[in-house]
Amino acid sequence: MTLEVQTTHRLGGFSLDAAFSSDRGVTALFGKSGSGKTTLINIIAGLLSPDSGRIVLDGDIIMDSGNRSFTPPHQRRFGSVFQEARLFPHLSVRHNLTYGRWFAPANQTGQDFDRIVDLLGIEALLERAPTNLSGGEKQRIAIGRALLSSPRLLLMDEPLAALDEARKAEILPYLERLRDETDIPIVYVSHSVAEVTRLANRVVALEDGRVSASGDAATVLSLSALTSMIGRREAGCVIEANIEPDAGDDPRLTVIRAGETLFRVPKVSLPAGHAIRLHIAARDVLLAISAPQGLSALNIFEGRILEIGAEAQGAIDVRVDCGGNTIVSRVTAHSAERLALQAGMPIHVVIKSVALEQ
Amino acid sequence: MDWLVLSDAEWTAIRLSLRVSSVAMLVSLPFGIAVAMLLARGRFWGKSIVNGLVHLPLILPPVVTGYLLLMLFGRRGPIGSFLEETIGLVLSFRWTGAALACAIMGFPLMVRSIRLSIEAVDRKLEQAASTLGAGPIWVFLTITLPLIIPGAIAGMILSFAKAMGEFGATITFVSNIPGETQTLSAAIYTFTQVPGGDAGAMRLTIVSIVISMAALMVSEVLAGMAARRVERT
């Protein structure tokens, strides 16, 4: 499954000029609001006809402004999940779920109804009317409805943005199962670093209607160029890691290996070898020029400074190589001068907290 | 209480009125939905002219509407003679003509009601349906139409009530022929024009009130049922 998208579109004062390609798994379109993510996904869905562009899925030309071909949305078979669930109020949950089946090609038996209902945990809701369901329940049904229309591609436009934290936490595991248990490629629009870190295989970063970075999720999310987009609080690095089989000396801790570096975090119940992502915010990383003593921090590593970023609002991002991983630390410009930080200098990195994204 | 007993002629007028109003309401419904869709969703040159034409019967004196119908749909009128030659349908001085006059007079009310409910339909639901594979006709049949049912019912009742009360355009177009075009309103009018007709006029007035109240209550029940089905959070 390969999706290639290239498009330009002008809407008032805003112009979109973006191109990306994706294959199996989750591709996140990531950016601040107003960066053109929703415009781009509406163009892919066919709900918006762009000024010019070309969309190809597995060699099948979905639209090409060059030869004026345009497949209308109902013939694309791109399942869509929107920010608000958009359930049909006059149909029961069951009929909402089976709506797309009426229109799916006869030879496409599609996803098994019971399996999807089970995957999303909506068995008990089937005979209810959508009106009185909670936001999280509605969104799960919207996801099921899109899946059951036997889509070739799943488009999700900030499906969690309208939900509170508890509801987000309720749905994220289902999205992960979706990613891991179905073969349908997913294009996922989001402005949330946590969601993207947790779900995406690839990230396409959008800024003012342009693609500012794209590629492997961990790489793109760690790029210092994205700092301004991610928001200074959340900026940092994302590291791919695995649960280490040897739990170490304290049973209350779990050891996680990323290259040669071993992180110790509070106990998590995951099997050894399980792939995991670590998100370390730059503001949670301290630097020390000599080995620090008597600190409560669990993770203190030796490394070498790779790069010293430009000063922004009195702070500087310092990128440090620790056993093959790049960890970003945010220090004040004052501290950077006092410690005389320079590229190539050996340094100790003190990590205050590590966020795990399964 | 003998004066309360309806005569055969009066029963005929009541049956005719119900038939004329029902036919006017049912025949104008598909046209009403089509025109309401056009006005609510269409973007074309001359839309305000179409809108004006639809609303014209509401502001024209009914006699003028009736006279225009007579000129267009009379046996020698351009449309009337065409209909008679092609499908053998004669409208002038027939109950079918009364139904046409009533349908035309009630049409603006029906279109208005349906148009408002179409404009209230969330187009994002229609977009969602199209991403699930439904083409434009299926989106209309499975999403738009069910969601506008309360508005369509309200429009039908308005059209029916207007038809029950229609007098000016009907009497101008198809006259006041007992058993053929004499509707309830025309019969009441006739009673008031003859000496000793007061009792007959009173009887038909009571019937008229009962039918109108019944129509209103049926519409309330139907609209309530439909609204419960499509209500949103």
C-alpha cells in the first residue's frame, strides 16, 4: 500500500503546497492549527477539490488535475473519521456501523462485523440510539463505521481533539490495536505530540501549508527545527527502545534499552523485548560537566555535545549524543556560558523524567 | 337537534373537500421537496426569481391566481389544451382543477417549511455518508430525506389546511358546481347567499373546525414522533 499525495490549493490568504508519500501503518500529518492539516486530509478524502494536485494509491490514480480526473468521495473508499463523530442521528448504532456495507463492492466482504465490534468494545451499545452516548463511545462507533465500509485507506482528522483526557486514554489503546491488527494504512491528523509519538510510524510535519519535515516518527519528532511547532514545553527527543529482559536489581523498576543506553523507569508491566518509545522533554534534562553525586535522578549518562542551538527566549537547546541516542537538553543561555559548553565536549546528562509511549 | 344532521349535499361537499385537499397535498409534496432542495442548496442565476415565483400565490389576491390558472389551464389555455390532447386531463370546472388551485395556493407554505428543515440538516453528516460510499442520490434518500421528515410533515399539514380553506382561486378557476367543484368553503358561502341557509352554514362551519383541529393534532403527533427519531444532542 503506497499513497502518494501532491497538491496545491489556495483558500483566501492561505496557500497549501504539500507533497508526501506513505505506506503501511500510521502516517501522522502533524502541525499547529492553521497549518493546513485538515485542508490536506479533506483533499485526500475528496471533500475538497484542490486547485491542482495528484493523488495515487497503489498505482490507482484517485485524482490528477493534469488530465482532469477526479474520483468523487463515494467512489474512493477512503474511510474517514472526523473530529466530531458525525453519527447519523436517525439510525441505531448497529445501522450506523453497517451503513457503509450497502455501498461496498459485492466481492469485498470487508472487515468482519463481530471482530470490529469486539476490537472497539461496542457490543453493549449496538441497539442504542447515538444521541445519548458519551463522546468516547460515539468516536469509537465512528471509527467502527469507517472500518466496516471496507476502506482502502483510513483518514482520521483529529479524532481525539474534542475529547477530554480520560476519553482520549479510553480510545488510544483501540487505535493502537487498529494499527497493529489491521492492514489498512492510516493517515492521522493531529497537533498533539503525545498522540503522534504513541501512534505514528511516520510523521509529515506541516508548517504554514508547507511540509517542513517528513520521515520516520522518532527522527522527525526529535528535529530541533520542529521545536517552534511542538511548543516549547513539549519539545524534546523521541527514542525508540525495547524492554530489557533483565529487570536489574530492584523489582520496582523496569530497564529499557535504547542502543547501548539503559534507562531505568518505574515498573511497567510489558513483556521483555516489547518495542516502546521514550519521549524526553528537553526541559526535563540537566547538564553537568563533572559526574554528579547524590542526585535522586535514576538516569544519568555520559555523552558528548553534538550541537549547541541558537538562543531563543534566553534558553538554548543542547543536543547530546549518549551511546548513539540524541538527547536534547534545554539550559539557560546564562548556564551555557558559565559552563562554557561547546560542541564535542564530554558532558553528563541528568534526566528528570521519561515519558513512555507504548 | 335535527338541525345538526348533515344532508347528502353537505356530505358530498365534505367528501369533495377532503379529496381535493388530500390530492393537492400529496401531489405537491414531491415538487415541494424538489423546489425546496433547489432553493436551499442550489446556486444558480435567477434563484431569486424562482423564489419569487414560488411565493407569488401568497401575496397575489387569490382571484388573480385563479384567473391566471383559468387562462393557462383552461380548455383553451396553452397548458390546459396541451394536457387535454396528450393525457386527456381536463382541469377547468372539474375537481382536479380545484385540487390544482389548492396545491398552487398551499405550495409556498409547503416549500418554506421544507426549505427551513433542509437548511437545518448538518451537511457534515452528508459528507460522512459520502466517505462511506454513498453517492449523491443515496445520501439524499438515506440521510437528508429522513432528517427533513418533521419539516415535510409540517409542510404537508400547512398545505392541507390551506387547501381546506381555499376559496378565491378555486371559485375563480373551477366555479362552484355542487358535486364537482363545490368544496366546504364554497358550500358555506352558498348557504350564506340564500334565505334560511344559516343552519347549513353553521353545520359545515363546525365540520370545518373539527377537520382543522384533527389535522393539527395529527401533525403534532407525527412531528413529535419524527423529531424524537432524529433529535440530536
